[in-house]
Amino acid sequence: MFTIEHDFDATTVTLVDDGEAPLKEDVIVHAFEDCVTLTQFDARTDRDVTITLSIAQVRDMGAALNLPEGVYRLRRVKD
């Protein structure tokens, strides 16, 4: 399950782990103009952990999810 909220400067997606146990904490994704952050609560440290990805890293991640094992570089096709 997930939710989507559009704010002034970001789109926020919350991914809820509603599968079978053991369940993980929700993941909150903030998509800004120049980066994307992912935040998840870590019960072991009792703190939120956040990572920041550039837009290029997000693009590469999306492509990687649909490719077999290997090393790749995405190239833009000029019109």
C-alpha cells in the first residue's frame, strides 16, 4: 500500500509494508526538483535514517530494476 501527496516544493510518497510479518517501517520518499530523499525509522537506533539520491541516480535505479545482472551506463538519445 502507498500514499501520494503533492506539496508546494515536493511530492511525497509513503510506502507501507502491509505484507506478511516481519514487517518493516514505512518508507517516505520526497521527490524534489533536484533530488529524491528516502527516509525510514530504524528501531535499533530509535532514529530516522535518510539517504539522498540525485535525479540521475533515481533514473539509473529505475532502469536497473528491469535489467539482468551486469554493468550499464544510460545514454540520452538526441532528437
